[in-house]
Amino acid sequence: MGEEERASTATQILRAEGKRVTPQRTLLLRIIQQNSGHLDADEIYRQARENYPRISLSTVYRTVSLLRELSLLEELHFDEEHHHYEMVTDTVHHHLVCTGCGQIVEFKSPALDELCVGLEREHGFALERVHIDAVGRCQECQRRSERNAPGSRSRV
């Protein structure tokens, strides 16, 4: 499903639930979708203010809460004190999370998919959701650490 279809579906669900489709909600949906998720509430707010300077942080939190309530938005906990958000999709994916710079990379894994099928079969368990976050350091942060390590020659 494309970005426009997801936005249209989200607005249809809002209307079907008797919720207003306000310019602020439409803007926040667009921001989350265009950034492929993984934004925290402060970053959503910062981007929203660029287009709608009078929007409040409480509007962001209320909208995020509503979208979660309607199962349109997922709250993610990436080894940090605050939450990130992404639109719920029908594609299974997982995350690589860099502890150095905070970068989040989505990935799909046929091997993990096979593992889940095996778990279901072996244990007679119907999995509803699998959430995997692999936490480590991205290539750039690894390079940066190597350059700053004691005994390494810095090119400054």
C-alpha cells in the first residue's frame, strides 16, 4: 500500500470512528508517513511547526494517542527513554538501532520469517506479532570509534 493510500485509509478510519479529520491531524499523519516513522513526539512537533506554527505539543500527543488507539500508529521503544512512532503496515519488518547516533534501519529477514513459522509449528502457537530490535553501532559510528580510540592516528 502506497503512502497516499495509507493516508486515505487513515482518514477513512478516523471518519468511520466519528473523529474529525482536522488540518493538524492530516499534517501529523503526513509527517509520520513521509519520514517512514521512527520519529519521537518532539521531532513530529518540530516538523509540524514548520508548516503550522500554532500547533501545540499537546495536540501532537493527543493525535498520537488517538492514532494508537485506532491501531493506525505503533509505539516503538528503542533502548531509549522516549518513544518513537511509525504507521502500522501489513509488512513484517524489524529494526537495527544504532546506540551511537540513534539511526534506525528497517530490515526484513526470510530467516526470521522461517524461524517464526517453525516456532508456530513446533509449539502449536499462533504468532500475532513479532518485534525484533537489534541494537548495536552502525558502520559510521564504528569508524568514528576506531579513529578516536587510544593509539589511533587522527587526521585532524
